[in-house]
Amino acid sequence: MNRFFVPLLLLAACVPANIAHAQATPTATRGMQLSAFGGVSGVYTGLANGRNASIVVGGDLAFSVWHSARPSVEARGLFPIDSGSVSDQRSILFGPRVAFLPKRRYHPYGDFLFGRGQMNYLHGGYIFGPFLYVQTTTNVFSPGFGLDYDLTPQISVKVDGQYQRWGFAPTPSGNIWSKVGTVGVVYRFNFGSRRLP
């Protein structure tokens, strides 16, 4: 009987420790989580000191937490409500996003979005060299970062910044870099998920 008792004692000492470790590891959700957001944006268009006031709407499909980071796929649209005096910019972008969960309520994140954008030049167009630009449709690359602050388990305040590269622009390089700052609100559809403690 002793020859069985010692291996069982060793197994009992190891297995509960592993199980306890697995149960003590926090999990943000069981499965995926969908969220939607909306906000207002100030846009520095990168062309002749142009500025827009815009709205942004979008959503994230987030996956399980891995090492205090939560990967997701994001989609967002930017639509001007005040085009300023030079041009307006509108875009629909998609791409990966990673949120970090170092503290309970603060969730900093970074993203890299890609999609299509349209610039409409005001007052009959924008003259550059021998050309008159009326409208440009181009690819847009948009790295960015932000912070979500939880007010409740389902609602957060969002502060977000994006740096966008637009092509086919009326500039010597053919590109412009616009800057987009956003303040908004996030709503999470939990679908039975469990928040981090």
C-alpha cells in the first residue's frame, strides 16, 4: 500500500496547485465580446491648415485576454459635420487593435487601421501646379492609440488619437498626414461575459 500512497501524495500536491493557479488566473470574458462606440472628432487635415469637425462611429470584436492584453478587430467610419474652408475628409477603416489591462478601469490601446478615404476640396476645388483637384479617393493608413475608462461594466469613456496617411494629395510628395483626435463613449454587449475582477 505504501508504494501507491507516495505517488498519490505527490500527484495530490501537484495537481491542485495547477488547478488553483488556473482558477486564480483572471479571465476577462468567456469567448468574444462586441462593443460599439461613437464620438466627436477634431481633424487637422494636413492640407493648407485645414480643419474639420467630424463624428466617428465604429465597433470592436474582441477576443480572449492573453497575458494582460486583449486583441480585437476594429472598424470605424469618420464623417465630417463641419468641413472647414479647404477640404473635408471621410473614411472607413478596419484593422487590428490591442488593449492592455494593467488596471481595473483604465484600458490603454493601440491600433493600426487601413481602408479607403475621400477628400472633397471646397470652393470649386484646390489648385496645385497646373491641376485642379476637386475630389480624391485613396487608401488610408492610420496608426493610433487611445484610452478607454470604464464608468460601468458596459459603458466607457474613450479618448483616441489617429495619425493618417492619405495618398494622391495635392502636395509635392503626393501624400498628406492628417491628425484626428476623438472623445466618445463605448458600449459593450457582454453576452454573458465576465469582467476582470
